[in-house]
Amino acid sequence: MLLCYITDRKQFSEDEATRRRLLLQKIADAARCGVDFIQLREKDLSARELEALAREAVGIVQKNVGAENRESGTRLLINSRTDIAIAVGADGVHLRSDDLSPSHVRAIWAEPGTGTRARVTVSVSCHSPEDVRRAAADGADFVLFGPVLKKQGAAQIGPASLENLRRACRENIPVLALGGITLENARACLDAGAAGVAGIRLFQENDISKVVELLR
């Protein structure tokens, strides 16, 4: 079961310095507990601010995963900014549905002088089975499909949403369900064919170690 923690420091009600500290602690917890992917998604930050935060996050993930588990442990993806992902030595990038193609990102990653590791992880946001098919054809490693649920905290997923997810999961690529996912409804997503789940509040508002244990 693949797990993806998507960050949003603005959900912490404290001042900016405290928000950053709490966010980095959550990232450390996620890496230590074996969450597969962390997507650094702080869209309001300037490029310089995002790069500084991403450098800290990369260091924290590497410290908590350990050199011996770098290829199989938690992978840090930067939302949309391939240039920043390369600059800070992140593990990859997460793309919007209207972003660069995964194949384009891989070509940039492989350019001489980038200094990046050979293995790059590319994920894509998808909102329809057609989006998923396109991402798979373009060489994405996995997709985040949603929103499965728009109402936060709802325990039950309706038949229409599940059928849409089921259709998306028929494509030849791992699909992670996103949007209103809880401990109570995650099983329905897996039964529909999802390879795992992704979320912000699911991980950020709870004890990550308990969430990971219960989900797995």
C-alpha cells in the first residue's frame, strides 16, 4: 500500500517560523515511519523561499531514511518545480495535469551538469481516467487521482466516485486516491483498485506513526 503525504504548512495556525518547524517535524516523522512519498507543496512561497525549505526537507529525509535505504525509502518530490527539485537534490517532482510531461522532466533531469541521481520519480495529478492514461503513456511513475471526495471527513465514498476511481485504476500505472481520504474509507479505495492513498490532513492532523500502522 503506497502512502503519499502532501504538505501544507498553512494549515498550522501558528506564526510562520513555527509553521515551518512543525512542517519539517512532520516530514521527519513521515520519513521515519516509512511513508513512501512526501510531496512538498507550498505554492505560496517564492522560488528562493521554496528552495531554502526544500533543502532543509531533503536533509531531514536523508537523515531519517539513512544511506543504506535511499533507494527503497521515502522519496521527496517537489511540487511542479523541476528546477528546484534538481537544485536541492530531491528525489523527483510532482506535476500538475497541465504541467510539463513526465518524459520532458526526465530529459531535463538527464542533462549533463544537473548533478542529480539517475533515478528520478515523477508523479502526476489526474482528474479523469483519460488523464491517467496520458500520464502512463508519458512515463509517469504513479498518479494522484481525485478528488475522490470533496467533503472533508466523510466516511463513505459514493458509487459514482468509486466507479470513476475504478476506471482510472484499470490503466497500467499505480493510482493513489486523493481527496477526503480517511482511515475509515481508505479500504474502499483499495477495493476499487487503488495502489494506495494520498492526503494532507490524513497525515498532517494525526500522529503519522499511528496512521501508517492502521492503514497498513
